[in-house]
Amino acid sequence: MSLRFRQLQAFHAIMETGTVTGAASVLGISQPGISNLLAQLEREARLPLFERSKGRLLPTPEAELLYREVDTVVRGLDHVAQAVSDLQNKHPGQLQIAAPHLLSFGFIPREVARFAKTRPNLSVSFQSQYSSKIQEWVTSGLFEIGVVEMPILHDTLNYQVFRFETLATFPEDSPLAVHDVLTPALLENEPFIVMGPEHQTHRRTRDAFQTQGRTWRTQIHTHLSENLLSFVKQGMGVALIDPFTVNFDEETGYQTRPFRPAVMLDLAIITAKGRPLSTVAQDFLAQLTASIATYATHSDTGAAAS
């Protein structure tokens, strides 16, 4: 089997954009060219990667598995190309950072913009992704700095953990507004919008209700904190939401109160163990650490996962 990078790149672009048209636009080649590369890859791999249905490409389970392996390779070569371009253009360095979605719509863009003010030629590579993938990227050297939700999954990472108190968030016209603090007793049988059952805030909220012998009624399950807040604004229920999502949201339609017992969200800033940071990364790490600490109630430094 002789796979070529261009074939993998075309496959990756289709998975990312969902269409041949989108992949062609990303890679700057024709749609027939993308289709030809995909056909070559399927022949070489001897695997059906997509089902064709009414003009759409639906990934097969084999395609989903292959994508996870290809993703790091394709992004890695993209970083190499960017590094070469930076050297050719005599850029002083590239800031490479990845963060989960809850930090990506306000906090990280603000920090990058503040950092770039005194570095007009700064090149920035930023990616928003799930925490497990970010840990893989930092371990492999695709990004120098990552921010992730706990737990740490690799013993190749240095990390500093920060704990953040979530806020009880509810529709602005809710009777709950008469209370200064919300508790499981006050929220018993209120419909809750929650992260998936494996998420740390889901487990901790469930434990808080169970400890007090109260019924926790989960109505909507989602996977992004922005979705939690959107459903609250639509009057669908109550959610415990991180301070970043709430503080960087500029819309109305909801109110917040402290929740007791506090349900904490644990985030960590990570770097690769044994890989020196660039000067740019060191400077940004110092700024990022100080800024994120202003939202935290507690922090701990760890050498590596056990």
C-alpha cells in the first residue's frame, strides 16, 4: 500500500468541511481533483470511506477511525509549512496555542490580542478542540501551549490546574431571581440543561443533589457550554456554567446566582514535558497564567500525570 500525503490531505479536508466543495476550497484545487484523490485513497486502503447519498458524503465507521489517526499528521505538516513561511518572512516567532471551546469565544482571543499589541509581526496558530485531542497535540509538538479540562491523560505533560466555581444560570424572568444563593433544595425538580454524564460538572452536580437527598431533573444534554447558555436564554431550564462563558457573553435573557455547595470546573494549562518553550511561548504563558488565575478560586502545579 502506497498512500500519498495529498490523498490524506484531501480526505482530512472532506472530513473537516463535510463536502467535496468545501475541501476543494480549503486546498485550492478543483472538485474533480478532490474526488480523484479520494478515489485513489479508497483503492489504496481497500476500505469504503464514504457512503454517497443524494449528493452527500457520509463517513463510514472506518473513515472516523482513520480521521483520528490522520488528523495529527495533516496538522503537523501544516505547522511545518507555516514554520517555513515564518522563517522566509523573518517573523520573530509563532504563538501556538489550543484551548477548549469554553475559552475560545472570548477569553483566548482577548489574551492573544493583548499579547499581540506589542508584537505587530506575531504569527498566531490557534485551534479550539476537545481536551483529549489538545493533550495529544501538545504531546506531539503541534502546539506549545494548551488549556484543557481535567483529567490529564498523558504522563508527558507539565501542567498547572485551576479550579473555577460554576454559576447557577436561569432565564431572566424566572422566580428563582428572588434568591441570593441557589441550592439543591431550591432547584429540586427544576429542569436542568447539562453536559454529558462523563463531564466533571455533571458528576459533581449529581453528587451535590444526591448528598442532600434531592431530585435532580436533567432535561437537555449537550456538549458545549455555549449551548447550555443558549438553552437557558430560551427558557428551557437551569444550568451550572463556567465563568468564562458567562462573562464573555454580551447578550441578555438570563441571570446568575452562586450555587451551594459549589460545583467546580477544573482546567489546566499544559506544556510538553522535556520540550523547551520558545521565547514567544514563555512570554505568553506568563500572561495567560496570570489572567486565568483571576477567575480561579484555587490552583495547583503538577509535574506529570500519574
